[in-house]
Amino acid sequence: MLDFQFFIEVLVGGLLSGLMYSLVALGFVLIYKASGVFNFAQGAMVFFAVLSFVGFMELGLPFWGALPVTVVLMVIVGMATERFVLRPLVNQNENTLLMATIGLAFVIEGVAQMVWGVDVRRLDLGIKDEPISWLADKTGVFVSQLDITAGVVAGVMVAALGLLFSRTKVGRGLRAVADDPAAALSIGIPLKHIWMLVWAAAGVVALVAGMLWGARSGVQFALVLLALKALPVLIIGGFTSVPGVIVAGLIVGGSEKLAEVYIGPSFGGGIEGWFPYMLAVLFLLIRPEGLFGEKIIRRV
Amino acid sequence: MFYREAGQFRTTYAQDTQLLPLREDRVGMAFMLIIAFGVIPFVASDYWLSALLIPWLILALVALGQNILMGYAGQLSLGAAGFMAVGAFACYNLILRVDGIPFVVAIALSGVCSALVGIVFGLPSLRIRGLYLAVATLASQFFIVWALDKFGWFKNYDVAGVITAQQIVIFGHTFATPQEKYWVVLVIVAALTWAAKNMARGSIGRGWMAVRDMDVAAEVTGLPLMRTKLQAFAISSFYCGVGGALFAFAYLQTVEPSAFTIELSFRILFMVIIGGLGTILGSFLGAGFILLTPIFLNILFHAIFGKAVDATITSALEQVIFGVMIIAFLIFEPHGLARMWQQTKERLRLWPFPH
Amino acid sequence: MLIDAILRRALPGIVAASALIGVAAAPSTAMAQVAEQYFGVPSSRVGPYAAMGTGYYGGIIDYLNYVNMKEGGVNGVKLTYEECETEYNAARTVECYQRLLQKGDQKMVVFDVLGTPGAYAVIGRMAADNVVLAQYGYGRTDAADGRVWPWVFGAHSNYWSQIAVQLNFMAQKEGGIDKMKGKTVVHLHIDTAFGREPLPAMRLIAKEWGINLVEIAVPAPGLEQQSQWLQIRQLKPDWITFWGAGSGMNSTAITTAARVGFPREKIIYVTFGGAEEDMIPAGDAAKGTFVTANAVPGKTFGLIADIEKVVYGVGKGNLGNPQRLGTVYYNRGVSAAVMWVEGMRNAQKIHNKVGKPVTGPEFRDGYEAINMTPERLKELGIDGIVPPFKLSCLNHEGAGKFKIMQWDGAKFQIVSTDWVAPPDPAFIRKLIEDSAAKYAAENNITPRTCS
């Protein structure tokens, strides 16, 4: 029997989880959009960012002190990546770039564990991850403050990045670079600065995603595996679309929870690991460039 | 000086189409095979055989499969470990359920099973390209491992879920020692490498390369796109399946889904790229590099720092160095180790008078 | 660019050189010194299971050093060790096993890989190589039958005993086994062999007691468990047994339980999922969670306090963060090493080799002769950390006993003062023997006779 209230609850829970995936996926999109690089190191950056943030707090910095320090650190990481990894690899094909970012992920993970150790840490943002009681009483749907915060943060970030891309000079430059780096360079768009900026922005996005995930699951190595959760979101949304990430996140989150709860038990469960990927393949068969991706036109 | 082709003329068609047209290459290859078959098994320690050489050969075979798909046919795939798992489990079930099946037949059939699965998961490639395809192939990776783990039949309803692989028995003889296993692996790998080399330089390989370079153009010129792509998926999966079966039977000696994780898929991808896309030699060099570097770094660091430095830090440092090496390789030699060997060969040819 | 050009030229040279260095550094055949006993330490210090690996192997290494520093070794035989990084990965474990197997002219005598995947990967090699596989409460459960598995030990307590103890604990809380009838228990587990290991015993007990058992799997890495916990909320189970791996999964389970409002006082964690590292990241939400312990945490035990003084006092400790002394994984590691050393001591005694290093078969005999009486535990300084137990030819498990502890938000409080055994140990034993007999039949092993 379909219990409708339970169905709603699963759906809501799934949609909220989906927004958490979107947060991670956003960093991928930023970099792909600007430099055509599928940055597999994004998961490692999430881990490194929030680990450093907690690390600085352990060293005695207050919350609002550690935050800017970490942001600066992530900007430096982004700039260094651009300078030492991507610039030498300019004009290489996308396989090579993908490999380079996986190599980068090894480096970042290694450095993070070397500098901050392998202890598991706790991050308390002061946001409760317990069901909001009046909502639970009234509707029977369990939603926590952290869920809502994550949703709001994801929405704000998407809006901000959307504005950045469409309304500012930098954003126009970004879009030009994404279209054709050589042409953009020739009309005087400072390519290097734009790339540095994007990598820095991706670092900040990673920090935000890391803080919300860290608050929920603890600050630890497993955060790097979040990248695997973000991939189906990315392909469904399209690699180049910021709003697509949110929509796809909702689709993935909602459908995987429903599938796990309603279909999973007949197969012994645990189908969440592959379900989003299968869903993504289905989407791709209908639209090979993702829901919001730019149409790929192929010419001979 | 050592490597000169001057004075070697091809006078027959047979000579023109032979695998190694140069005498130096033939001598070199014969020499290497003699060493590989006749010398190494007797001088290498058990550690070298069972922990380094056997997995190296097996992973080279898998990398070769990945290279067929990625380097020759241009289809980016991240599912190699999944197909390995199919091979491993197929081999286990064949030996278990078919009485008296010869090991070599079981291995070949597990490759076929894997190829069939590969065709199914290769279907999306007809419509999806590039990175999108890569992520789509991840679906196969996750689904296969999940299914093998979930349905008890594959594991013969073993409670533990980790199965002990059966003995390798060929013509009534049990291949148990590292030497014997090494020979089994070496023969299979050598045969399949020879086959791959011939496929790659023949019409099949040319079809793949045409698809890789521009699939629309290939189709326009009359190449059946669907057949070529699926053929590449099938053959690639066959190699992965055989490799997976050997990995389980000759190396791990257990059959379990969690040995074939996405990380292994990534490593295989590395092997192909570091080794050199679209080269047979590169698969071997790349597999050696990716498999052995972390091990040597680990040994090296323990030898240098001993117990003076926190092992946690050295373990993390190994990771960093490994990552830096990969990036450095991609920057300085994006065409991989195989190209480096080519250049060395060029230099040898001119040595000692480079001008 | 010039640098590029230079590097591009030099790259083959660099590769060749590093390969050479690697070859040179590979296990050398240098002669081992007399009166040294070599141990192999297959540690896992990076990756998702790093918190577990650093604590456990830190404890092992600290104890080996402690024995050297405090007593000058075991009857004068210095203990040495080599480490190898397994990354908690079956393939790397096999490589590490082969690498550690031989050092100089000594062979490794005991292998303890702290993980079910790794243990299964090497379990078939033990008899041929004459190495003891010590599985401290993990790995292959039916190895407790020493007739089929002469070289494999599950000291001192395995998963089947553990699940029985957990169910028994629930029965106590509910007021008796007869009260368990009709109760719903969810076994929430990671979707791997480790997660399913207790099920054979659990299903049978559930059937006997009339428990409604529901199995729910969490795919690794388990950072997202919303759907599993929503199912749980729908089921409204009375108790949950949780078999998770990696602190990411373990702490997420708690926080998600909090989000769906499931009381943590109704969750019992497995030994390998319930350590400080798994509780702390969950914050206040973890308060009340139960954990079964096969090694009790705490710094006040004689041996742990002495290690802190002797080893850490002179700055020779292995833990990066000395704060972790006395944590669950650390104390478990120390206890594991105590068993190694005790096995070696016994081996010297049995085979008349006091003051000399022992070989694999001798070590095996010594390990099998471990008899941890309460007095012996007191002498060793680990009374209270592990229960008294005795291994024998037949019984490779030993105690089969656990303590239940509860997280109070800052540390673990012991709930059961005594070590708890399964309500019907003979029942578990029979399961083990049946399973081992099945394995022996399938793999053409003739069990040895014990008498």
C-alpha cells in the first residue's frame, strides 16, 4: 500500500538531499564552463577546504576569523592549480585534462592528510540537524534546520553565480572564454585572470559545500567520495548549466530515494549506488548533452 | 649504431606485412620472450613473481583492453573494473558448474561473458560521446558490482560473500606455485597481446581509428558505425574479462566484488594515459608505472626514513608524489611512456652521431 | 621554455633512476641480527579508514617498542617490525603480505590486516606459508574452528558471538528473551561481506526468538542514508544493530537517526564501527548510542598508563596525536600486540627456544597455547581491557565475550560491568563448526583431529 504521507516524506527528504549534491556539483560546473576542464579534484577540494577550516579553528581562530583565512587559502590553491597544472596543459585534449585533475586530487588529499592529520573532526555550525518540531507535528514531514539552510544556501549560490555570469563584465568574459578561448584572448580578455578567478570561486564553493556536509557527516576523508554523488547530477543537468545543477540535483535526490524505498527492498536494497547513474544514462539517451547543456553540433 | 635498418630490404609481401619487419626488433623481441619465459621464473623471488610481476602482466592485459576502447576507438570509458568483475565471476561459476572444464576454456568463456555484457553497456555509446559517455559507463561499473554482490547465485550462496578461487588446473596439473602461475599468465597475456597487435594494425583497427578520429566522417565513408563501436566495446571487455579472471585466480586467489572498485577503474585509466593512448607497448609500460610506483615509493620511504618519521605522513607524502608524477608526466610527455621509448629508439638509431 | 626542454630530455633518465632506486630499495637480503624477532605490520594510514588504521597499528607498534624498552625484548629477543601501507585494499594487502613475508632470513610469523576484505584475500595463503592470521574480532568467523583452520585465529571474540550478545542485551533491556517475540529488529549494514557477516547467526536467533528481522543495506561510502532511515521510521523497529565501516558512514548513521527522530538508545554499533572517531563527528546526536566492545577504552589501565610513561615519556610514541592514547582502536591495537608477544613467549617456552627467535610453526603453537587467565591479564596490565580467555586446538576464538558501552557525548561509559557471553554459546559454536565443515568439504580439506 502506498502511504501518501510517507511518499511525500521520502520525496521531500530526497529533494533536500539532492540540493546537497547540487552544492558539490556546482563547483564542477563553474570550472567546466570556464575552462572546459572536468575537475575531478573538486571532491578533494571540498575535503581540503573544510578540513583546513576546522584546522584553523583548532589552532585558536574564531569562526569568523577562520572563514576568511580558509577562503584565502582556497584562492591560493585555485591559483596554484591554474598556474602549475592547467596552464602548462593548455590545448591538451579533455582526457589528459581529466587525468591531470585526478592527479591533482591525489596531491590535495595527500597534502590535507599530511598537514592536518587523519583524525576525524566535528564541525558545529550551530545549525540543528534535528527535525523541526512544529513542522513535524503539523505535517508529519521531518525536515531539519540544516536541510533548509542547505537549500537556501544552494539557491543563493546559484542565483549569485547566475548573476555573475550574465550581468558582470567578468561573467561575460567567462562566457566568451568558454565559447572559444583563442578568440577571447585575441579580443583582449585576460584569460589567465579569468581562469584564476574561476578556480578561486570553485574553491569557495567547495568550502561552502564542505561546511554543510561536514556539519552533517563529520569532517573526514570520506568527503572526497562526494564527487561520485555529484557526477550523475552533472550529466543530467549538463556540464555547463548552473541552474541545471539545481534541477538535476532535485531529480536525482528525489528519484533515488523513492527508488531505494519502493523498489530497493525487492532487490535486497542498496540500489542507490547505481540508480542515479542509470537514470543519467536514460536522460542522456533522450538528450545527449544533458537537460540544460549546450547543444552539441557536430560537423565533418 | 645499434639500431639500424639500413640494408634490410623487403622482397616479398610476407616480409612486408610481418609483425616486426626489422631484424633488430625481432632479435630484441625473441630475447625478451626468452628472458620472460626462461630466465625470470628461475631468478625472481616469490615476492617479485606473485606480488609484482603477475599483477603487472594481468593489469597490462586489462590496460590493453581499455586502450583498445579508448586509444584506438576513442570511446572514453570508466568501467574497466566492472568488466573485470564479470570475468572473474564468470570464471568461478564456469569451473564450479561445468564439470571438468579446462581452465583455459573457462578463461576464454569468461572473456566472452564479459564481452556480451560489454556490448550491452556499449549501446549508449551510439548516442553519447566524450565525458558524458565516460560518466555513463560508470553506471555499468556500479551496477555490475552491485548485481554480482546482491544475487546469491553468482556467489554460489556463499555466506561470507568472499569466495576462495578454485585451483588452476590444466591437463590435470595444478598450477599452484608463483612460477607456475606466472607461466600461465604470461602465456595468456602474450597470446592476447599478439592478437591485439594484429587487430590494431589490420582492418579492424583501422575502423576503430576512423571512428576515433571523426565518427561522422567514418560513417559517411561507409563504415558501419554501430558495428565498429560495439565491436570495440566487445573486444575491450573481452580483454578486461580475461584480465579480471586472471586477477582473481592467479593473483588475489579470492573472488569478491569489492576487489573491483571504481578506484581500480581509475587506475586502469591512468595506465592507458600514462603509458600512451593507442599503443600496445604503452599498456605494458603504463601498467608497470601505475602499479609499481606507489609500491616502490612505499618501500623507498620506509628504507630512507625508517621509523624516524610518522608513517602516516610518509604514506600521505607517497600519495602527493604519485599525484605530482602523474601531472608532470601529462605536462612533459602527454603522449605517454610509449612515446618516450620511441624517442629513445630514435636516438639509439643515430647514436653516437646525432647529426 | 628552457626548463621544459631540459625536463623533457631528462625525464627518461629520471624514470630509469627512480626505477633503479626502487629496485635497490626492494626487500634486501641483508642478514638479520641474531636474537631479533621480526613482525610485519600491514598498516592502513591514509584514506577513509585512516582513523581506524592509525589508532590500531599505532597501538601495535607502541607495544612492540614498549616491550623492547621496558624488558629489553622477549627474553632478550628484540622485537623489530616493518610497515607496509595497504590502503585497506585487497590487492595492496596481497602485495604487502608478500613483501612483509620475508625479512632477511626471518619469515613473518603473524599477519593482522584489520579488515575483512584484506583478511579474506590472504586467508588461503596461511597454511602454505606457515603464517598465523590473527583476526582480532573481524574476518572469517568460522575460522574459530581450529581443526579446519589451524593457521587462522579469531581471538578473542567474533561477529557471531557479538550479534548474539547484542540480541541478548536487547532481551535484557526488554525484560527477557520471551519478551523479544514479535519485536522488530533492523540490521542496518554496509553492503559488503563485512556487513553481512553476522547474518547467518542473526537470522537463526531471530527465528528462534520470534523476532521480526529486517535487513537494510547501505551502499558504500554511506554518506547519505536518508532513504534507509526513512524506511526505518516507517518500520518503527524496536532495536537496530548497526554494522558500518568508516567513520563517515558511522557518524552519518547517527546524525540521520537524529533527523528522523529515532532514539539513539535503541541503536547498537558493531565493535569496528563504534569508536570515538565515529561518535565525535556526530556531535550531541551521538549521545546514548550503544557499542559492543572487545577492547575497552581508557587510559587508566596499567599497561596503557605505563606505555604513556615509558614510550611517550621519551617521545618515541607512534601516534601523531598523543591525545588518542587509550581510545578504542588504540587499546585494541595494544591488546592485539600483547597477544602476539604472548604467543611468541609461549612458543619460546614450548619449543625450548627461550632467548631465541621463533619460526612460524613454533609461533603458531605458542599462539594456540595463549591462556589469558585473570592473573596473567593483571601481570600484563590489560585486565579490564580484554576478557580472560584461552585458545586451544579446537577453539580459535577464545572468549566470545563483549562489554556493552554507551557514548555519553564525550566518552564511552561501560554499561555492563562483566564480560557478556552469548546466551547460548553452544549454539554459536555449532554454527561455526557446521560452516567450517562445509568449507572443508567444499575445498577438500581434511580437518585435523584435536585431542
